[in-house]
Amino acid sequence: MGIFQKIKNALKKTKDAIAYRLNKLFTGGVLNGEFYDELEMILLSADIGSETTESILDDLKHEVDKRHITKTDDVRVVLKEIMHDILDFELPEEEYPLVIMIAGVNGVGKTTTIGKLANNYKRAGKSVTIVAADTFRAAAADQLTVWAERANVRIVKQGEGADAAAVVYDGLQSAKSKGTQVTLIDTAGRLHNKVNLMEELKKIDRVINREFPKAMRLNYIVLDATTGQNALSQVDLFNEAIDIDGIVLTKLDGTAKGGVVLAIAGEEEVPVVYVGVGEGIDDLEKFDIDDFVSGIVDNE
Amino acid sequence: MGVFSGLGDKLKRVFSKLTARGKLDEYEIKQAMREIRIALLEADVNFSVVKDFISKISERAKGEEIVKSVTPGQQVVKIVHDELVELMGSKNAKLEVASKPPTVIMMCGLQGAGKTTMCGKLGALLKKQGKKPLLVACDIYRPAAINQLQVVGKNVGVEVFEKGTQKPVKTAEQAIKHAESNGFDTVIIDTAGRLHINDDLMRELEDVKKAVKPTEILLTVDAMTGQDAVTVATTFNERLDISGVILTKLDGDTRGGAALSIKSVTGKPIKFCGTGEKATDIEVFHPDRMANRILGMGDIVSLVEKAQEAMDEEAMKKMEKRVKDANFTLDDFLVQFESLKKMGGIAEIMQMLPGMGKFKISDKDIDEKRIERFKAIICSMTKKEREHPEIIKSSRRKRISAGSGTSIQDVNQLLKQFEQTRDMMRKMKNNKGRLPF
């Protein structure tokens, strides 16, 4: 299955629910209050969130007025433009050595994402070291070891209950001495409102800066696409603790709509970088705004 | 911030508006409903559930009840509260027990909902209740999932049955036989996380169900789930006819609207909540209390229950007498800290107290490390000092701070907090044992 097709399939479900209603709306309807009310509900039910929904609708109405649009079909085009603009960020060019730290709440798919990222970089011809710094969850390092084997990359780990920052220290020394181009750091899942655990994450972040100042740094937060408005709070607090450079949006192959990333892009200004679209090692794709937006708004 | 408190704040704002205005007209009801609607949507309650909820309440509100009532705000609080309770189920649901052992509990849910962790918690809970549970590893897909269950089982002292990556149906059947011949009365089957739209994996669950006829099929759902909670719960329920729901990660700051959504679309009770990473962080779900929590009225019942379990009875009796005599010492203060720790996060407890919803209390404000410091300080005091804190003057303070490895400011702070608590105790006494909020 090609990359594009895979994303499309994943997005199809996102789309199906919304698109069905959108399609009903867009085909030959009349632009009135009821139309916008219905549109509001559609966006809300896609987890886009009330604030962002309101701002999208305001922009939409404004544009519709300005361009003298009278047909609901044409509204679709404008809506796509607006959503595209919200999600459009310039991403930094990656330089090597590169250290990517993966963080997020429990159960979003951090370890799986690391496995997929390792595979991506390895395939792109980069040398990769995985650092298993989730020393809390039972058998997390075992799980990651399986992924490292699948991707055929190195892994640095210690026993369960080891100090996470110490594992990272070890991992970085090893990565430096081997001249690894990409170091991927897995961290334990933590709820963003647990102060101690967030402090631990800050410490790991500091250790990376101190021990590997030459490396380019990227911190990614992994978000579960099924998560609702709480994702905003997650990004907000993780961003406060360690600067977040991007989002990996996982589990887009379900029926979840993932619309909360629009709210996050709008309110937190953090871009989506990757999307997870399945459990296979190749099921991680670069985030494509057009596909994503088209998947939500268009029907086929 | 705990579960639903954000939603509580929002709703409170709405209600304070209503109260301030006195009698309501239809326009005002409509305005209020708009705000309630937004509050519920922001809490991730599914939008069609919200729609239902609003129309029900509006209908009631439009009747004479509110217009004629003396305090319309209170009336609406009552109506919203009743409606929330109704939505989430009106009684708390217990685990079913099979008439002929073993009782079989099958766990199911999406990836990352927290099934394996919850298996361990359930095992620990049942063990504590004097049962003999067996955990069964049927997640043959996720790397190291079996290892994880083994570690979890070991940590809580519950046996884990696994047969590697053979078909889950077979493992489940063998586990039941193993349980029967080894005297296990409850079998908890951990299954792989799966998408509700993955037909093959859903059929696998149906097969396991058919083979072992579970007493309980519990759908584990992440409390942070958004609008999709409805789709997930509906599908799992349609295919497996689940018997209940477990809500996990409620110790986050999610508003947890998924709880309302799931209950209203499946009609199945929410039985347990996961409220932390420790094996003991599991609670029975009380819809009525949860509704109180949503409204920010506090959950004193749940607090007392937890406190009772954590504080051993003798210490409790002593404490009671102390309170009665208004003779509260630093030793009692220490006992309080210990039991607070056993009860779980301080912030969690504080937030359950009525009136506390008004204050933004997060884990940030109540530092558990500070509690540890306080304990060290009290332990560095002499018996006499603990009983008569008023004798602790500057040289004693210096000695205590040195002995406990803290600063004099810390000692001062502790003594001040102690005094405040003692004052509160005295007020409680005058209030006939009720908290002075």
C-alpha cells in the first residue's frame, strides 16, 4: 500500500463521519443561520473544540461575505483554505547529529512511534541509537528492544526502575562515541499535571543539552487522535516543561477525527509533524496538511 | 485539578449568573443553556449527548418550577445535577460474581487505554477482598505485552497464566481449566488493544467470549477520550454486549465528559476508575458523587470512605477523642500526614472537599515533598514538644531544623500550619463535627 493511500485510508474514517454531514450541507444548500449552526456542530463533533470552531466560522463568514459567495459548494473551498492556514507551519531543516526526545501521557503510543521513527531514519541511511528511558512501565524496555530489532538499530537500556536521566546520560555517551546521527529517546508516559514526573522530564531535557550540546534538538509530544480537548492541556503543560517542537498524532487509523490538532495549532502554535496510521513499522507518515484537510472536508 | 473540576467551574459560573438575576424568563434560560452546552462540549461530552441533555433540561426549566421558585439558580442546579446523575447511571454497580466459580472477567478496549495496568489493579483489589484471582495474558500482538503483565502480576502478588503467542481463545480456555483445578475463584483475561473497526480482532474477542463465557466483559476507556468515545463504546457494546466500563487516567486534568457520553449511549454502568499509577489507585465509580464533583460541590462521602480505609480504626478513635477535647497535638498531625499519604495525592483529597472547587488547587500548590519535610520535622521533636508545641521557641527551632535537615523557615511554617489546623479542629467541635466550610 502506498504512503498516500495509507494516509488516505486512515483519514477516510476521519472523513467519513464529518464528510457525510459536510456533503449534505455543501450540496446546493442555502447559506443561512441554520447552515452555520449545523457547520458548527460538525466541527465540534470532530474534536476541533469550541474556541477554534468559533474562530474558523468567524473567518469563514468573513471570507464568504468578502468574496460574495452564495453557494454552499464554494464554502467548502474557503473552509479548506482556512483550515490549511491554521495548520501551516514552517518546520526546521534537520541537522545531524540529531537528538529527538519523545514525550507524552500514558498509552498514546510513544514506544511504537520510536520504533517507527527508528525505521524511517534507518531507511533514509542514517545511523540510529534508541535510548530506553522509560524505566517505569513494566517491560517497556523489552517492548522497545523488539522494535529496535525490527528496525535493526542499536538500543541502550538499563534495568527497570533505573534513573531515567542516568539512562539518557549513558545513551548519549554511547551515541557520541559511535558517531550516531540520530538518537531517539523514549520516555515514560506521564500525565502532564504530575509535577514530579514533569520535573523528571525537565531533568532529562537538561542532561541532553549538557551532554550533547552539538546535537540538534527536537522534542516531540505524542498525542492519541482519540483524545478530546484534554490534548490542549497536554501540549500546553509539556510545552511549558520542555519546549515542544512538534506533534506526532497517533491512532489516526481508527474512527477518531483528530480535529483537536486544529485547536492546538491555533491556540498553542505547535505543528503536527508525523501521523501514525497503523501498527506496522512503516505506519508513520509525515503530516501532509492538504491530505489531512482534504480528508476531513472533501468527499469522494 | 481533578476530574470534572474544570467543567464544575464553568457550570458554577452559569449558575451564579442565574442566581444573581433572580427569576428567570425564557430568554435567560436559553442563554444559560447555551453556556451549559459549551461547557459540556469543552468537557468532551459527545455533541449529540449534549443536545439531548440540553433539550431535556430546557424542557424542565421552561415549566413553572423555575419561574415560581424562590431561588431559581438552586432549582437549575438541582435539575442539572439530577440530569447528570441520570445520564451517568443512578446507582453504583458492583462486579458480578459467577454462581459457579471461577468468575471470568474479560478486559477489552483500544490500544493504550490502560487494560494491562487495570488488570493488575483489579487483581490487587480482589486479593485484598480475600479472593484468589488469576491473570491471563491474551495480548499476543504487542511486543512484550506478556512480560508486562507478568511484571504487573508479580508486583501485586497475583499469579499470571500465559501460553506465549498461541491463539488467545486457547490460552483463555486453558486458563479456566487451570483456575478450576488450582482453586482460583476469579480469572481476569487481559486482551490486546484493538480498534473497534478491526473486524478480525473484534471477531477474536467474540471467539474468546464464546469459549469462556465471561461473567463480566469490561470495556476500558481512557477518560481523556473525545467525541469518538461514543463510536468506540457503541461498537464494542454491539459486538460483545459488554457488562460494564472502566474509566482510566482520571488522575489527569481531563474534564472526563466521556463518562457521560459512554453511559448514555451504551446504558452500561461505569464500574471502576483508575486514578493513578500505583496498584491501589482504583476506585468504584459513584455516578451521584461524580455528578456532585462536576458541579463542584465536593465529594465528602468518597473522602470519608477513603479516609476510613486509610486510617486505622484505633488512630481514628484517638483522633476523635482529641478533637472532642480540642487537644490536638503534633503527634496527631503526624498521623494525619501518614493517612493522607495512604489516601493518595493530597490535591486529589483537597479537591473532593466541598467548597474547594472554588480554589484552583493543583499538585503544584501542594507539594508532597513538603509533607515529607514536615514529617521529618515532627520526628525531630521531643515527646514534650509534640504535645506542647507552644514551648518551641527559637533555640528549640534551631535544634529541630538541624535535626531534620530542614530550615528554620520550614519549622515555622509547620508550626503555623499546625496552629491553623488546630483552630479548624476547634471550630469543628463547635460545629458539632461538621467541617467549617
